[in-house]
Amino acid sequence: MNIELTRKALEKVGNPHILVNLVSRRVRQISSGNGGASRPLVDVPPTMDLADIALLEIIEDKIGWESTYTGATPMDAVIPKKKKSTKKSAASVAAAAAAALVSAQAASIPSVEEAPAVAA
């Protein structure tokens, strides 16, 4: 794919994810050979790559698209927000394990009682 055509098409579309989908669908249409939809809509040399033809059609407004996303920006729909990590640090895990071990050992140690006095 031609880098310059890609940049110009991205300026038109605005979202790289949408651009990839547009180009891939158009390449499939052109390569299928099913009548009018499979012919390029722009004049191109026979050696031009199918992806470049699709990019050129986007740049020259020969094909259009409509986004159904109604949010603030299209990027909000495709990039998930980062979640807070629920992983505990190694130090806190080690401290919890040590506390559990100490309490288990304390529970298993019998208490020392005074021995009963023996009568002589």
C-alpha cells in the first residue's frame, strides 16, 4: 500500500479502524469480479494494487460511508477505557500470608499451665 495514499485517505475518514474496514470491503468487491461493483471507479494503471485503488477511491470521494456511532468521538467506541488493576502487590500478598501463618501457629501452640503439685 502506498503510504501517501493511506495518509490522505486517513485524513478523509478520520478513524484508522473505519479506514481499514472500508479498504478491505472495497478490495473484496473489486477482486470478486461480479459486474459493475467490481470495476474501479477511478482511472488507474493496470499495475496498481487493489488496496491503492480503494484508497484512491476514498480520496476522490468515489465511495462513501456512514458511521452509526452516536457517541462523542468515534475513538471512544473502539478503545476501551483502562480499568483499575485488581492485582495485589507481592508485598501485600506476602504480608497477608505471613499474618495467616502467625495466627495459625498461635492457635496450634498449647498454652503452658502450671504442673499440679505433687504431695510427698
